[in-house]
Amino acid sequence: MSDSEEELFEKRLKFVLVGDTGAGKTSIATRYCNGEFTRHYTPTAGVDFFLKNISLGDYKSITLHIWDVGGLSLHGNMLDKYIFGAHVILFVYDVTNASSFEILGEWIETVKKVNEVLEAQPVLAIIGNKCDMEHQRSVKRDKSHMFAAESGIPCHDVSARTGESITMRVASLAAEVLGICVTKADRGFYKPIVQSVIDDTLTSKQVPSTALKKCAKKHAKKIHKTESNSELPPSKSSICSLQ
Ligand SMILES: Nc1nc2c(ncn2[C@@H]2O[C@H](COP(=O)(O)OP(=O)(O)OP(=O)(O)O)[C@@H](O)[C@H]2O)c(=O)[nH]1
Ligand SMILES: [Mg+2]
């Protein structure tokens, strides 16, 4: 196999997650790479590393090196080293926490300053995390869309808790870096499923099936299926997945 052929099949991409403390960067990385989520919060000191192997189009093996940068690094002296050589930088904020959104400007300015000298610019994206807590949203969609338009960086909502949109978003960004489209086959791979969580207090014996169906319909929401189908949230409740 020639070098260029080999390159087509194997690729390494560096993704960097930055943003305010508590925005959910570690949770996004843990959900995406390990299919896990915890409510327990342990602030990241410095940077943490995650690895994930995916395939997209003709690229049979893409190794994603995910650098999860602690929120306190904004004012530290290591940030330039963390983002050096990044193919993708994700600016993460918490949709329920306005100050995590307001500080994005400072993150973007700092990152852009570091990248100024580079020839190849990374792909940038703004990620609004915790969209499972819509009822507590304090950053209105209009506001984030306007900010995205002004800064020229697209924004997307995800949830590390439910896994919503994470896999597909990462795949789209990787495809953008590689200059390829997410193919039909890739789309099949990330086929959406409808997931509904049914309260613990109800069991299928106690409730007629029509009521269960109604309940499932009411609470149904779309998430994206991953390779391991691991994006179901850990919960004490019974989980009902409908294709
Ligand atoms: N409901 C909900 N909670 C989330 C979500 N993502 C993260 N959390 C919670 O938010 C808290 C902070 O999450 P982390 O992932 O540790 O935040 P971080 O951005 O890595 O924070 P630093 O390491 O300090 O920069 C934890 O208690 C998580 O359980 C989400 O999508 N939904
Ligand atoms: Mg962290």
C-alpha cells in the first residue's frame, strides 16, 4: 500500500474542548468516548486526554485525540500548548448558565490570538451543552444564534447526559476537516432513535399499554445512536427505546 493510500485509510485528528468551568467538557468527552455520564463534578486540573476510533467515508480508521482542557486554563500559561496543532476547537458553554456563555468571547479571542501565527486554521464550533435541561435554559437560542453569526462560528446544542447530538456533531466536524461529506452509510450508522424514560413508580403491570404508549409519546425525544448504542442515560427509571 502506498503512503497516500495508507493516509486515506488512517488519520489522526486533534479535538480540543475549551470553555468555562462546569460547562460539561469532561462530561461530553466521557459520554462520547466511554458512553458514560455522572452527575458528580470533579474539576479538571490542566488537561485530560481521551481517545476514540471512528470511520468516515473512505477513512477506515480515524483516531480522535480529544484534549479536555480545564476551565481554569483560560488565565493560565499552558493554553497555547494545549490548543497547538488542533484540527477542531469546541467552545463549550452551559445553556443553563449565562456566565458560561458570556465568557465565550474571551475564550474565542484568546484562542484566535494563539492561532494567528498558524497557517492552517482549526475548525471552530460553539457547543451549548445541557440541552436536556430546557426548562432551566438561561441562554436563549436567539442570543446564541446571534453570537454565532457575529463571531462567524456555528453553534449547536448537545447534551452529555442524554448523548443528544454529540456523535453526529463530532462526525460532521471530522468530515469538515477531512473535506468529505458524511455519507449515507455513515448516516445509517448514526441512525436516530426515539428514547423515552418512564417513571419508576409505574410498571407495565400497573399501567395499561395504551397509557404507557401515551406516556412514552409525551416524553419522547430524539437522540442519536452511537456505535455501541451507549448514549442512553443512566437512570433508575425504566428506559423505552423506539426505533
Ligand atoms: N443535566 C446535565 N448535567 C450535565 C451535563 N453535562 C455536564 N453536566 C454536569 O455538570 C457538571 C460539570 O460537568 P463537567 O463535565 O465536569 O464540567 P467541565 O466543563 O469539565 O468543568 P471543568 O473541568 O471545571 O472545566 C457535572 O456535575 C455534570 O454532571 C448535561 O448535558 N446535562
Ligand atoms: Mg472537566
